[in-house]
Amino acid sequence: MWYGEFGGQFVPETLMEPLRELEKAYDRLKKDKRFLRELHWYLRTWAGRPTPLYYAERLSRKVGGAKIYLKREDLLHGGAHKTNNALGQALLAKFMGKKRLIAETGAGQHGVATAMVGALLGMKVTVYMGAEDMKRQSMNVFRMRLLGAEVIPVKQGSRTLKDAINEALRDWVASFQDSHYLIGSVVGPHPYPAMVRDFQSVIGTEVKEQIQKMEGKLPDIIVACVGGGSNAMGIFYPFIGERTKLIGVEAAGKGLKMGMHAATLNAGEKGVFHGMLSYFLQNEDGQIRETHSISAGLDYPGVGPEHAYLKSIGRAEYVAIEDSEALNAFRELSRVEGIIPALESSHALAYAMKLAAEMDRDEIIVVNLSGRGDKDLDIVGGAL
Amino acid sequence: MFPSGSIIPYITAGDPDMGSTLKFLQVIDDYAGAIELGIPFSDPMADGATIQLSHHRALKAGFKLERVFQVAREFRKDSETPLVLMSYYNPIYRFGPEKFMEKVHESGVDALLVVDLPITHAQEFLEKAREFSLKTVFLASPNTPDERLAAIDKASTGFVYLISTYGTTGARDKISSHAFDLLRRARKICRRKIAVGFGVSRREHVENLIKEGADGVVVGSALVALIENLGKSAEDALRKKMMELSVL
């Protein structure tokens, strides 16, 4: 439940019992052979795992330094890493006898993943999405509805991811008896941060095997973007005991000095929100601040407690990339490698390109390309 | 902490402004066994639409935490009615729990209720509250097991606050059967005073709950809705609503 001083279960009393049941079910099923076999079967046959680890040779040459590898989660069914977790939790919910899935979504990728697994497993799906995000990710709204999910616009607060989480929690307090709240990132009360990390760890586990085969050694650096932090936690976790340097890239938006950003670990303060003790962007009165990032998936004022912990012990480093730098990386990868990355992943890529230029040619850097960028074409069209 | 059969009205501090909050407190005081005053939070996730909006109105009007202490101090000048401060945990955590309690104590507040601080994480909080002679109020839900209910009772030195139903705060037509089941369990298990809240908006709700053994009944959204509609001039409407609800 705790990662150093971070984590916990700071929730209204009604949720304590559903969380206890969830924890119990997860502790049992994560060791259950049938559950694990079923999960891996779906991951392989339906979702397309393992995803490739791709050596981006042209990009590496252009940058002129370390070898840049891309973990191609953009090729996972649904177009982002979110499917790993959605599938795991939905199967768990089904084993628990739940009939309905609730999800929040920012960029819409987690909503789409939940809608997909809901359709696959015959479960009803309700997705809460900020009204602002619905505007900037309208394609994903259409996809979710096509997949049979109900998408409810959230008009409170900043109308983005944090408000969608508030609304999903309000739904769950009333509906926990037949519904599972399928949180999309390594945030929220225990057991969510651990459970989501475990379901996403398949990314790092595959990278470890793949890079050994391709290079005969582990990477020097792994870079991943961090909003709530699920794709980063998924690729970091199997490497925590290794010597590989781990770097999380947050959204600096229009610049950290401008205050228009979502760089929680770079500019936030410790706090308690959404069920966890972690870092949050907040004012001096403890009111949660509104955030800004060009990528809806990073537009969250908090961060998973395990990231807060990895930062506190110095095991991972957290940096920030501005909107404009992410856009450059977005364009660069599209033109040089023929891969359109998600704006979220473009943050990781932008920082990796900076780093690689300073590194030796025999060094290896792995970027988690957490999603594909088709969903972002409208936004980018306006910004390029 | 309050006489049996009490109404415990809830309003949000700073909605629509701090001057009005003091006036409203003084009006509802005439009919209240205790008063619950909410500290507005940007993301009140346990609250329904009515109270959410009140928090947002207060913040938009420039609410500052310091002002709650001032208004409590003013109120305390001519009332002895117990004042319970309700908050989400983050504003307290950010302010520093110890500093917060010192301020709260100085300003004449009697008890604290923190919505998202369950007893399992409240040990330090309880110790500090004791140090500053502040009472504590914890929530119990229809799905709270007996053993946990007993622990909540022990930690709640003010009173135990029973949540009447599954869901957020907000006026409802009927009191759920969950409320009465929980009330019966609580009567057997708890030694402290018991209040029931969430969804209570009518006199018949109050009467039924008190008949079934509640010592107090919390009414929030029904009052906050009046403030939403009438703003600064909600005094008379608040008095009328409190008169309607009051059974003492």
C-alpha cells in the first residue's frame, strides 16, 4: 500500500469495502494460473503482443549519438499501451462477478481500451470524459460510442482528466455492487497503483528480453512520458533492480515558468488527492490547480505514488518537455521513420533525442512509444 | 455534543461570500444542535452537484483558508453551538495538520470531519486532535462491517456520522432502507452520539430517522440549494427551511 511515504487509501468511507474486496480478489488472481493464462492468451491473440522493439536507425543517425530504440506500444490493439491494463482489470472484474465497467479518460485512449474490452467480454461500459477533452479528441469519442460505450461529458472544473476521475469516483460510490472502476493509470488508492503497474509491466519485461537478443545487453537509458505514469511505470518496473537509468518526461506545456503546464514532479508539492499521498500541482491553500498540456493524456495535476517514491530515492529522474519541443519530435519521427507518435509519447521522444545527441554511438536508449498519433492530427494540424 | 433530536445543518464557507456565511450561521444557529461548516475544495469528489457548485462559487469568490478561522471566531462571540469543520484532507495536509488544528482550536471550532481521511490513516491526526482538545467525527457507510464500525465509533469523539445511502451528498425523495439497517446496527455497536446524513431534505425524513434512533440529522444540500438560488439574500429561506425541519 505504501511506496515510502507515498500511496495509501485516502477515500470516502463507502469505498473502503470495495477496495478491500478488489485487493483480495487481485491478490488471489495474480497468482491464479488460469487467470494469467487467459490474460496472456487475450494479450497475444486479440491485442497483438508482444509488440516490437524497433531500432530507429535513420533517426539515430540524424540525431548523431546513441542508438535509439522504440518500444512499439503504438502497435498494440487500440493504438496505445492502455489496452494492457484495461484487459487485465476487465478480466479481474469479470472474475469478481461485476457486470459493468466505469472508466475516466483524458486523451480517450484509456476510454477506447475500456470500451474495447467491454465489448470483448460482454460488459457494459460508462466512460467519463472532460468536455474540453471531448472537443480535442473527438475521434476517440466516436470510437468509444461505436464500440458500444456510453460517453458522459464532464462539465465541472477544468473539464479535463482530473474532473473525469472525480465523476467516475462519484459513480463508483453509488454503483460498486455491480460495477468495477477501471482506473487507467498508476494513480488512485491502493491497490490501483500496484495493479496497473503489474498489468503494464509486460512492456518492460518484453523490452528486457528483446534488447538482450538484439544487443546482448540492457539499455543504458529508458525514457517514457509521465502523466499519471502508467506507461513509464510499466517499462521502468522490470528494470528497477538493474543499472539502466530511468527517465520520466512530464509535460512542461507552455513552459514551467509560465505556470501553464502539467509537470507535477518538477513543480508540484506533496498532497493527498484522488485517494493517494503523492505530488500534486496545487496552490498554497491546497486547492488543486488546473493544468495545461497540448497532449490530453498528460494533462493531469497528480502523479502515481510509485513515481513520487522513485524520485525521492533517486532511482528515477523526472524532466519536462514543452509543447513546442514535443511537436518537433512528433514531426521528426513522422518524416524520418514513417511513424506518427502520440503527442504524449512525443514528449519522451523529444527528450530522448536531446539525450542521444550527447551520448556515444555504442550506447543504447529505449523510448517507450506509448501510443500512435492519429488521434492528435486535429490538434497538430492547428499547431504546426 | 448535541441534544437528541437535533438538526445539524451544513453550509459551505464563503458561499456566496464570507460576510453572508456569518449571517447564515447566525440564522441556522437558532434551530441547530450543531453546525457543520464546509471548507471549499476544488475537487469535492464525495459531494453531489449541489454542494460541488457551492464549493466552486466560494473558490471563485476568492475563498482563503484563513477566512474560515475568522468567521468561526466571529460566530463564537455570541453562540455556544458546537461547530464542526468539514474538509477534504488536502487543504489540511498542505496547511500542516498541526498548524491547522492550532488555528482551528484558537478560533473556537469544536470538531473536525475529514471526508477522505479514513480511520485507518488517521492515527497521527487523532493524536494531534487530542492534543488541541478537538473532537473528531468519522463517517460510517451502510457497507462498513461491524468491527470497523466499532473502530469508527472509538475514533469519533464528537459523534458518528452515518451515510444514509450509497452515493454522493444531495437531496433525495426517500431515505434509503440502507439508512435504517445501518442505524439499527450502529445503535447496537456505537457508544457515541449518532447522526445520519446524505439525502435528507424533508421533515418526514428527519422524523423517521429520529424515531428509528438517530440522535441528530445532517441536512446539507437542501440548504445549500437555497443559497444557490437566492445568494446573499437566502437568510429568510434558510430560517423557514430550518423551522420546517426542526422537531425539537
